[in-house]
Amino acid sequence: MNILLIGSGGREHALAWKMAASPLVDVVHCAPGNPGMHEIGPCFDVAADDVAGLVKLALQIEPDLVVIGPEAPLALGLADILRARGFDVFGPSKAAAQLEASKAFSKGRMKRYGVPTAAYGEFTEAGLAKAFLRMMTAPYVLKADGLAAGKGVVIAGTLEQADAEIDEMLSGKFGDASATLVIEEFMYGEEASVFVITDGEGAVYLPAAQDHKRVGDGDTGPNTGGMGAYAPAPVVTDEVMARIKREISGPMLRGMAKDGMPYQGVLYIGVMVTPEGPKVVEFNARFGDPECQVLMAGLAGDIVPAILASATGGLKGNEAAFESLLELDGFRPTASVVLASSGYPGSYARGSLIQSVAAANNLPGVTVFHAGTDVDPAGALVAAGGRVLNVTASGDSLREAVDRAYAGVDAIDWPEGFCRRDIGWRALS
Ligand code: AMP
Ligand code: GLY
């Protein structure tokens, strides 16, 4: 089988690596790919949000399956256009991808289907937003409705800060993405990421993971795209997972199907495990990054049958068979440490030389995924983004996985990079 994989981050490198290991797969074509993916399959220089270019590429390559990694092409309707052309696609329709692309849509669906989440209001007008704020207690959670590259959520400590943020967002801080604002109740608890592979009816669950969103050790400093992850996350006990299935994903998937927007692909449930039980922080229409790296590295079995079934149907009633192909029982504790450019998530320089990635890859249990790398004209590997490498390792225990990942980090020679030194601390403490 030939696959076309869309995207160029660490998430897509991990997906390419895992899918290429499947006996079902002959070639993984990537668009646009990155230097790591280049070693796995042919890469085509078409951007992940160039819908017309990607459709043209698919018509050329004629893949048996298209796997869409990031949210941007999903929000633009790439999956619908490819399906209309007869391709099998892993990734939700434009309508279903609104669960990520519009927070107001997502909150509205949760309300309609009775799914536990923070109480909220939705506003386009500053006066009403500020009046609503005064019925809430601090801290105040303000969210731009649309996609804002992970920056659209502000947690304000005081009414003054929240008022100022409302004015900024509604006057175009994030362009159209903040023309509508969601104001939410603050939820207390521990967060986790749960991933459901679904064809709209059947659902296969991967082991729960935990991201580390803040830039600094001990969860301090500004939010990032994610500085590291591990799985399984013990905060999602069997009981919590059972409640997530019964109270969150079950009603969401049934509701979306009934309302004519069946969800096909992977649904990322950002969960807050509160004293009252699991509640939804957000939905995403794709795998998490770096959670995906951890899941792909830790899975003993084959991911391709479940991904293919999500695209073509037939999951319902056959979940146990797909779970056994994934070998979920054999999932290895895994951690991934993000090496980022100094300055990230603020401004950072590009072009610094990265050496000894191969030495890290040769260490026991270690796989280094590329996220923001490039190859310079002389053929050397250089940094080309904020999050640059994902040093990922599995072990017999999470302790061993984390130690191995940091051994990998220490083997890499990149003076301009930095990482958090405490990935996995919640599970290890
Ligand atoms: P989101 O992009 O919606 O995941 O929000 C980014 C981060 O803000 C989340 O990962 C949480 O850490 C935090 N957050 C978002 N909504 C809430 C909430 N209602 N209560 C507490 N923390 C939240
Ligand atoms: N790791 C968080 C995200 O992918 O949104």
C-alpha cells in the first residue's frame, strides 16, 4: 500500500516512521516532509496548507491512503475534497474539524450532547463579555474562537487584565480568529491527552499521554506547543478512561454522526481530571505533538490497520481485533523530550548547526524525530524552527524511558538548543 502523509513536524515524522514499519506499507510519500522524513520516503515540496497543490499531488501519486497530520488543511476542507475525488482519507471533514477550528462550535456541541466541560459564554461584543466576566471568579479563561497557533488562550488573574484582553482580542489581536470570544470557568485538576481513532461509529483508544505545555521546569513560564510528553499517564486510571468513553467520546461521536457530521480520523480529547471527574478542556482534530511521538514509539503493534479502518469504515464491532493488532497490552512506557531553539516560544535564531543526532539514535531505546530542522547548502543539519528535535525513548519503566531520552539529549551537540529537564515528573514523583 502507498500512503501520502501531509505535514512536516515531529508528529508527522513519528507517523511516517511507524507506518513505514508496517508490513502493509510499501511507500510513505510525504508533503512537505522534513529532513527526518526524507530518510523514510520521497518528500514533495508542497506546503501542508496548499490545498490545490496537495490535491494535484494526490492525483499524481494515486496513494491508497492519505493521512493528514496537522489541523490547518483539515480546517480548510482537504479531507472533503480528497474524498470527493475518491481517495481514502484519515482525517475529519471540514465540518467535523470545527471541533478544533472553532471553540464556540466545540462548546456548543458539548452542551448539546451533555458532555462535561467548563461552563462558558460566547461573545462578539466587549460590553456583554465584561458583564459576563463579573459573574465569574478569578482566574479568568479567555479563548479566541478560531485557530491561533496555540496562542489563543489567555488565563487572566485579575478583572483588569481580563478586560484588557477582551478589548485586544475583539479588536483583532488574532484577526478573524478572535472576532468571537469564549469565556470559561477555570477548572482545577491534572490534564491529560486521550486519543480516539474512529470511523465515526467504532472507536479504538490509545494509551493516555501527558504533555508539558509550559516552557520551564516545574510547569513555569509561558505556554508552548508542548515541551515533552510521556505515556501511559497514570492520572488516567481505568476508571477515568471508562468515564471518558461513557461521558465524553461516546456522546460526542454519536451526536456528531446523528447531526450529519460523522467524525472520521483521530479525535484528541484534552481532558482535565477534576475531583468531579474528567472534563473537556478542548478537542483537537489531529494527533497531539509531541504526544504522537510517544504513542508511535511505544506501540508494539501495527497502527496502519486502525488508521485505514478509520478512513474506510468497519471499526464498529471490530474494536478488539484492531486493539490486538496495535498490541496495546505490550505498550512500552515512553517519553519524548523536545529540544527547542533558545528564545522559544519567543523569537529565536535559525540556522545553527546540529551534530551527533546519529549518536543519539544509536543509544538503546532512543529514536530522534525531526520537528523544525533543515539541511543547509553544504548538507549540514541546522535548526529551522522553535521546536527542533523530539528525543524519544522507550523502556521497561517510565523511569528508564526518561533516563534514556535524556541520555539521547546529552549525546546531541547543539549549543543553541535547550530542553526541560523534568519531563514525566508528575508520573515519577
Ligand atoms: P487549550 O488551547 O484550550 O487547550 O488551552 C490551553 C491551555 O490552557 C490548556 O492546556 C490548559 O492548561 C489551559 N486551560 C484552558 N482552558 C482551561 C480551563 N477552563 N480551566 C483551566 N485551564 C484551562
Ligand atoms: N501537544 C499539544 C497539542 O498538540 O496541541
